Amino acid sequence: MDPDPNISDDPPSNSASSPFPDEVLERVLSFVDSHKDRGSVSLVRKDWYNAERWTRSKLFIGNCYSVSPEIVARRFPRIKSITLKGRPRFSDFNLLPQDWGANVHYWLVMFAKVYPFLEELRLKRMTVTDESLELLAKSFPDFKALSLSSCDGFSENGLKAIAIHCRNLTELDIQDSATEDVGGGWLSCFPENFASLEILNFASLNSEVNFDDLERLVSQCKSLRVLKVNESIILDQLQRLLVHASQITELGIGSFMQELTPRQHEDIEIAFRNCRKLQVLSGLWEATTPYLPVLYGACAGLTFLNLSGVPLQSGELAKLLAHCPNLRRLWVVDTVEDKGLEAVGSSCPLLEELRVFPADPYDHQHRDGVTELGFLAVSRGCRKLHYVLYFCRRMTNAAVVTIVQNCPGFTHFRLCIMTPGQPDYLTNEPMDEGFGAVAKTCTKLKRFSVSGLLTDKTFEYIGKYAKNVETLSVAFAGSSDWGMQCVLEGCPKLRKLEIRDCPFGDAAFLSGQGKYETMRSLWMSACNVTMKGCRLLAREMPRLNVEVINDEGSDDSQADKVYVYRSLAGPRRDAPPFVVTL
Amino acid sequence: MSVPQEHDYIGLSEPLPSGKPPSKNALNLKQTELRLGLPGSESPERKSVNGVSIFGKDLKDECNNAFCQGPLKNYVSGAKRGFSDAINGSGKWGLGINGGSEVDLGKNDVLFSPKGVNGNFKSNINLQAGNSVKEVCKSSPVVEEKKNGNGSTTPASKAQVVGWPPIRSFRKNTLATTTSKNSDVNTKSGSGCLYVKVSMDGAPYLRKIDLKTYSSYAQLSSALEKMFSCFTIGQYGDGLEGHERLSESRLMDLLHGSEYVLTYEDKDGDWMLVGDVPWEMFTDSCKRLRIMKGCDAIGLAPRTMQKCKSQN
């Protein structure tokens, strides 16, 4: 019921005098890292609250609109590392219009004033302009680490500013940037003797970089441990980089497409073999079969293999996995089919995480890909599996029940049956029993994504059994308001609820009234919530922001997209015209 | 002499132009006519007949022409999933005959009966089997899901729903390019990319370009110029200073003038000169590109040949 204890403005009161002097308390608290723990600490008593706020150096804000820079600046005087997240997750799937918001600039303006010793900034799903990057580069002399995950709004000019001005940069990590082409000139802007980089990831930026400058950079940065290049870097160039950076632990390979001479082939095999500390491998775009074996020498210590960019066949995968006995995490494309997953089951006994992405998600005639059989095979061989993301075109309840019996330790279960509303393909029944079994059996389940034909029964199961669920994603499921109500009443740890295209209306929406303040956010789109319902919620719960986005030309009484989140900052000041705050 | 009749694949004949009154067992041919259409398109004149399948048992029994399982099976062979899969359960969706393997069609009598969760039976039949059809049905229309009054969704048949399946866009782009490489480039009509290899004589490695990103020969050739300029500069390294940028006009001369000719390999495996056929025809038939040295291109580019000769 309380607002986020992390960011609340009200300190608790003192009841008795403190048994510890402040210095001792602060020293002890400096070892407390997790922001959740720190939140708890701050609630004990006033002096603890103060000690905590003075000693906190890492700030985590899961929703940039839940709090304002002013509030943050007032409470925490000494911050060195900040993590900020912006857009709701469904924006990844084009459900949010452009220019929705989450622009980091006004945060940076405040940080520049209040936290001159800032060292790290990690942003997720935010808009970062060149202007912001320039401000960042010039305002913090100690700045070390910049991580941009699923961010947009910048071009190579912003990155150039970072390269030029951040003299102590150890980390530049750009992940999943899918927006317009960001040119590659920034890489050449690092100063002449620049040598401090430890993490460099530009794999998702498409443009060519100057290879000579990259080679020089890599050879100078002796502490480089993470290097992820983009697909403009071809194999023989990679070989030259690896010669300088054989100490790396994480490698993102560029393009694998190149016709190599025998000499080049040998050189690159040797280069890979010399990377004895390699734990993570990714990239590999356009990997052509003949060259995959050059990797084998680097795979002995691999714990994470990300093949989500390369559509391998089952045989190729099997051969590769034979060289990876220590694998804990594996991401593949469904071109490997069930046969490939059987190889996973037999070759990777230590596997903890599996993600299978569809090669052709929109091709309805596509008959290949993976089925319930592949998943079963993995569950039989990989008993430690606790994280799965699985895209398939058919599934059965029986398979899911067996899978969770084999692997009851699931913490993240994300199963996507790609045709909306598809039942168990053998029995034609809804997938209630399968997903219900997941809720029942996997007591540690924290993240749950459901799909297929589901009635309210599934949600009854979730509300009854999934007591640890924190994130629930629902699409094209449920029969009535009752389903959503079960979840809202039954899941005490729910933080994020995202729903699309379900028959849940105002009754369900409003039943969660008391709950939404304990959660980070609720997203509902293409459901049956009305504007009236939204207004009612907004009126009853002033500390919630209830935002509606209506599609063009739709019925004014319906609320097409609703985003509800707790906030100490009040309604957004930067909302675009299509976002209506009630 | 009898008038020759056109038969479609399942043996239904066109109504005769003259004379004969239709027999009482004759089917309503217009309704049962198999037509090609984009997914989601419904022909207005089709109506379901009293909720009974057009291919319902009673019709099947009456059927005294070649309209039966056999020819239908032949027509749709080649794809793997049974017709019944498309109707069962996902009966909310319109019918798509996604083809039937012989086995599937054999065991599913369900092929000819309607099944739908809401009892809806869209009489539109979208044949999507076979490559020939693929060329007609390009990419599925992207539509928002429509909803009916009682809250359940009635989506367009097999149309693409915004944001579903939940795949990140950067991932879509990656996989689209790499899978189109693995499959036969020209039959992947729905993927929206057409990657072909481009080689240049004397260059140490090849490149790949997406033909779909260009809409004319001019765009293609300027893109290739940019891509391969580094090699041509190398060729003329003695003549230029190291940092001097090759002017556009010099580059054009190099590529369009006497030195290089742009050629492509077509579906039949023949090497052709780029530029002869309309752009669309070119992108449909081009499998790979090669920037040939002028003198090698004898027989392809008469102009080049002349220049070669004149230089000797």
C-alpha cells in the first residue's frame, strides 16, 4: 500500500535514541548494495533514513515518470551511478506511438547540477538526443560508464562527444538500438592514447567504422574484457582484433560472411583458440556453415552462447554444442527445430536459460520451427533450466505439465504460442491446464508470459498459486473480468502487469484500485476499459497517473491504451498531445 | 463438335454458354469456385449457405463431377499442414488452406466440415499453397485486430496483428536478412528483402546488398559505386595521393567508362548486362551481381569492347 519506499519523500519518525553513532551506521550501510534492501533500511527510523540517504551511491529508478529529478536530488546528495528506465515494455512491439516521451534530458540537467561526480549512467527505453550526450560528456569529469539499452534519439554526433570528452571512459555499451542509422565516425574520435576501455559494445549500430582506428583502440586498451562489434567487421578483421585482445571474456562477432583463404582460415582458428577466457559469444550474422568450426577452439569455457542472429540448422547446432560443455545460457533461432533442441538436451546438462526465437514470425504458412517436442527434450536433459523464452506454433497441455515436472525451478516462464487464441493442438482444449501447472509447480516463478487459448481458469490458477509472480504478460486471453480480478487479488508481489487484447473491462480494471500503488505499472491495450472507468480510477487514486492514448478514429468512450503507474511527481509535464492524463 | 470447356483444377466446368438448364444437383459454381486472394480479403458475393459448409457432407455426396478430395489434394500438395488445422480451434480465423499433406487430408474428414469457435464460417477460401500463389500474395496486410461486441476478437484471417508475436524490431531485421539468404531468394516474396551477393573482380571479398532498398538502376549503381569505391581507389593508388578523395565524376568514369561493367546472374544461370530490362523484372530475376573488368565483358557490352579494342 505504501508508495515505493525507495523514493518516498517522508522519513519515518524516531522512537528512541539510536544505539549506534552515525559514523558506524553509515559505515555498515555502505555495504548494503541492493536498492530494495536500502529501501527497507530507510523505513526503520529517521536516523537510519538519513544515514541511508547519505550513503547511497547507486540510484535505480524503474519508471522515470514515477518521480521527479527535484525529489531525487533533494533526497540523495551523493550519487555516482544511476539506472533509469523509461517507456513501458510494450513499446518494443510498436504499441506506443513515436514521441511518447521518456526523454532523459531534463534528468541530465539536474544531474549536472547536483551530481558532478557521476560515474555511471544506464538507460533503458529512453530517448537520448545528441544534445543530452554532449551535456553528459561535458558535465562529469569522472564519467566512466554509459549503457544505452533500447534507446533512440541519438546520432553519431552524440557518441562523438562521449568519445572526445570522457577521458576516463571504461564502458560504452549500446544494446538493441534499432533506430535510424547511427554513423560510425565516433569510433575514430577517441583521443590518441586512449586506453581505459573495458567494455565496448556497438553491435547494434549498423554503420561501418574505421577498422584501423578500431584496431588501434583495441590494442591500446589492455583491460578490454567485453568487445562486441557490428556486422561491418568481417572475419579477417576480427582475427586481427583478437590477436590484440585475447584476454576478452565476452565477444560479439561481426559478420561471418567472407570467403577465406586457407591461411586466413587457419589464422582465425588460432585466434579463437587463444581466447582462453571467453565466456560469452554473440553476433555471428550471416554465419556460413563452412566457417562455424573456427569457433570450436573458443568454446570450452563458454557459459553464454547467443545465436539469436544466425539461423542455424539442427546439425550445425549439434556439432557446435558438442564443444560447449559449460553452457549455462543459450539463445537460438527456431531453424534448429526440435532436432536441434534434442541436441541441446543431450549436450548441455548445466543449461539454465534457453531462448528460442522465430525465424519467420509473420509467415503463417511456415511449418518449420519448434514444437512442444523440442521443449520437452530440453526439459528432460536440462534439469537446471529456470529461464525460458519459447516461440512456437503449437503446444499441448500435457507437454507443459511434463516440462514443469522435469524442471520445477522455473523463475521466468515465457511461452509464446504464435497464433493468438490457439488451443492445445491435440485435444483442442484451452491451454488452461498447462499454464496452470506452471503456476502450481513453479513456486519460485517471478516472470510469467502466457499465450494460446486461455479462459479465466488460467487466471484463477495464477491468482491461487503464483504467489511470487512479479511480472505478468497476457495477450488474447481470458473470458471475463473475473480472470483479471483473480490475478489482482491473488498475486501479492505483482509489480508489472501488461495486458493486450483481452476481454477485461472496467470492473476488473477498477478492482485493482488499491493494488496499483503497490505496483510499478499496469498496461492495458485493446481491452474493454472505458474512459469513464479511467476517470473514476484517476479520481479515487490521486497518487496514480492514469494515462490514455486513443487511436485515430476510434470510439471516444473507449480507452484504447491505458497506462497506469504510481508517481510522486504528479501528472507528466512533458506529455505529448495524444497522451491524456486523467 | 462440342464446345471445349475450361476446367479449373478441381474439375468444375464453366456454365455452358448456351442451352442446357443446370441440373438439380449442380453446385452453385460461383460459390465453390476456387479463387486466389490476399489474406483477409473477402469476395462480397460469397455467402455461407445456411451455415452448412460449401464442402459439407451433403454436397459431397451429391457431387458427381470431379470435385472431390483427390484433385484438391493434388492441388494443395507441397505444403505440410492440413486444412483442418486452419479451421480447428482457430476457427475464429478465416480459412486458409495451408495445403494438406497427403496424410493429413487422408485422415481428416474434417476437411469438409465447418468448425469454428463461434460457429463462424468464412466462406472465403484463400489458397496459399504453392509458389505460384506466393507471388500473388505478397506481404500480409498489417491490420489492427477488430473486436466484436461481446469482447472476443474477430481478427482478419491470418493477417498480421500489430506488435504480435512480440518480437523486437532489431531482431526482425536481423533474421529477415539472414533467413532470406538461406532460402531461395526469389520465392521469399513476403519478407521484404532481397539480398544478393555483389562481387567485384580484383576485390578481396564480396558484399551483399538488399535490392529492395533501391527502386531504380541509378540508385543501385550509385550505391555500388560507394560500396566499392575503396577498391577502385586502391587500383589507382599510384595516380592519387593517399588522402585524396576520388571525385564523383572520376568514379563514374571508372565504373561506367572503360574499366568496369555491371552484370548479373539470372534465374537461368546466365550472365546478363544490367540495365536492359525494367527494374522490377531485374529484381525478380537477379540472383547475384558481378562488377566485371571491362575486357572480360566481351559480348556483354559492345561499347566496352570498342574501348578495349581502341586501347590496344
